[in-house]
Amino acid sequence: MTDDVHDVSSAEPGGADEMADARAIEQEIHDRAVHEPTAIPIDRQLEAILMIADEPQSLVALGAAVGAPVPAVRQAVERLVADFDGVDGTVRRGFELREVGGGWRFYVRQDLDPVVEQFVEAERPSRLSQAALETLAVVAYKQPITRSQIASIRAVNVDGVVRTLVARGLIEESFTDAETGAINYVTSDLLLQQLGINSLDELPLISPLLDDGADGFEQKEGIPDGRV
């Protein structure tokens, strides 16, 4: 009799087996929400990606990164722009999400440039490192040039060095490639002032400084004075 009663109670709704199954399903849903990126709102995902991006990111690239269709990404970007701009009562941030060269990237607001410049001026070291000097030389002689091209020439990662040179005002963004979204860098007027020259034409030739280059190299088409 005892065994029969036990069998009936375990088969009833809310029995031990069903409760165990329910707990397992609940745990699975919880684990999926924690570990799957889709559980995070697309706005926050895009915000995190754009926070670390050094190049403008197209809607297609952002969509591929978060696994969302382009229309949804476009709407999310528009919401972020409105949020950072202080629309609908939100706080206007010190940075903005700006579209440049077909892509999106964070920038300091123009009216806050003096504050940032003052901070950078106070924080930057008085002398450039060897890596910064080498990178600056590459930009000076090969401009306009992208970070990937600089890295290819120096065979090292140059992201941090380029940021340092931009922060110190020695190089600046010239334009963004319409196809790749890569930023091209050039030297600034400040560099000319620091070097005491009036134009890039006054940069010394580097051909005699290279191996077997005592007599210089033939001038290449489109490259003045054989400066590469």
C-alpha cells in the first residue's frame, strides 16, 4: 500500500521530478542570459565597441560585430547620438558620436578642446621616446600615411605612439579613406616650428643615410627629392 501511494504522488503535477525539471529549465535560461551577448541591449554593445575603436566604424562593420541587421544598428546609433547630445532631458556628454568618412567614432566636443589640450600639455613628457621619433620620421617622409602602413614599415604596433604624437600636436588626421575607413596622418605646422623649417621640402634627404646610399637614389615618380 505504501508503494502505491508513493507512485501516485510522484506522478501528480508539482511532484519532485517536475520541480527538478523546472529548476533545470530556469537555470538554463539564467545561464543563457548571463553568457550570451544578445542578452545585452544593442545600444550598450555598440557603445562598448565604439569606446575602444581607433578608426571610424561603418554600420555594416558594427552590425557584424554585434550580430544585428544594419537597420537595427542605425537606429541604435541614432539613439546613442541623441543620448550623448542631451536630447530629451539626458545629460550632454563631453564627447560626441560623430559620423566621419562613412563610419562612426567618438570625438571630444569642440568646445572642450582647450580643456583637453591643457590636460595633455601638463601630462605629456618633455622628450619623445625613440619609438615616437621613428614613427614621426615615417610620417614626415611618407605622408599621408595610415597607422597600418606605419606599422608595416616599423614592423611593430604603433597605435599608442600615434596617439601620443597626435596628442602632442606633431601629427594630425588629414582625411579618412572612403573605402577602408582608415585615417591618414600628416605632420602639423607645429612640427615645422619645432624643426625650424618653413616646409617639408626642407627636410634632409635620407638616401645618403641608408646602406649603400652615399650617392643617393634616383628620384621616383611622385616622390620629391627621393625622400624614401
